[in-house]
Amino acid sequence: DQQVKQNSPSLSVQEGRISILNCDYTNSMFDYFLWYKKYPAEGPTFLISISSIKDKNEDGRFTVFLNKSAKHLSLHIVPSQPGDSAVYFCAASVLSGGTYKYIFGTGTRLKVLA
Amino acid sequence: ETGVTQSPTHLIKTRGQQVTLRCSSQSGHNTVSWYQQALGQGPQFIFQYYREEENGRGNFPPRFSGLQFPNYSSELNVNALELDDSALYLCASSFRGPYGYTFGSGTRLTVV
């Protein structure tokens, strides 16, 4: 039962253009969403988050949008840079048994072409 | 401020053996979580430790166990290794609550 889905395993974007990474979820109890970036041979690095009570959060070139009715969130990167090439995971947090745990999607590999 | 460090970085074990993976939390963090990332998959939650006690567990059998020490460092132990246990094991530290994790670089375990 995959509660967090990233349906696009890969995405290629030209440098300077917008990258849009998508994520869908099924559990309406999720209260916090995060995006992580992962380079090869490194652990995931926190990028940006959004609370379920908001619909948008912006940090520099990165903006996350949350559509609760559609159970969908997206990460926009503008402008895209070659250094953004990595695997991006979305994650959702849920309080379970007194513990917040994160459920991750399967990731989207972004390639930014110079 | 040091990040999360994991050791070893790579490990090869034989089916049926036992393995211990180690993690040092980021300074100030009191919660440690362990994740398994199989090839082509997202990280899967194994368990979380807070104040040296298991504080939540994912869908993993009891042969996966852990410890958290007073200095917030942690161990993941896996007994009776199976071929499907081959994966990247990630340790993440955080403050307790819905806060983002700081991940280590992981231990790549190969079971042959």
C-alpha cells in the first residue's frame, strides 16, 4: 500500500526552465509534507516543507504547493540549474503511536541539461 | 555542528549472519530513526528511538532491532540476514516532533 506516490521516475529539463515534480498521497491524516534531494553516495538532504494548513511555501528558487482536496503536492524549481540534478523524494508525516514517522515516495530523478 | 555519521559505509555479509550498523546523531538531536532504502525505492521506516526506547516501528520483523545510547548515538542490528536485506540503510536524527530529519550518508549492506 503505497500511501505516497511519485508517478514520474524521471524528468529532464533545460537549464533556466521550470522543473515541476509531483507527488500524490492517499492518507488525509498526513499533517506535514517535505521534499528531500539525494545525490549519489549521499544521504537525502532536506529541501523544503509545508504544513497541511498551508497551500504554498517558498524558499528561494524552490516553491512547494499543496492541494489538499486533490491530495497532491508539487515542487517547483525556477530557474533550474545543472546542480539541481538529483533524485527528489517527497515525504509525508503522520503521527502514529505517539511517533511522527515519515513515509517516502519512490523518488523522481531530475536531470537539468546545460 | 556535526552532521549525522554512519559506519561502516559498505558491508558484505553472508546469508544467516548478523550485522550491526552504527550512527552518531547530529549534535542536539534527541531522536533517531532508521530507514531501509532498496534499489529503486524510497526510504522505508524501520523504527525510531527517543530517550533510549523504541518509539515507533514500521513493518519490519523482530530480527531488526536497535539501541539508542545516552549520547543519542544508535545501532541497528539485523539477525539471520536474508538476501532481501541488501539495501542502503539510512540513519536520521531530529528533534522529537514533525520536523525534518538530518540524514547520514547511509550504509550499503550486501547480503550474499
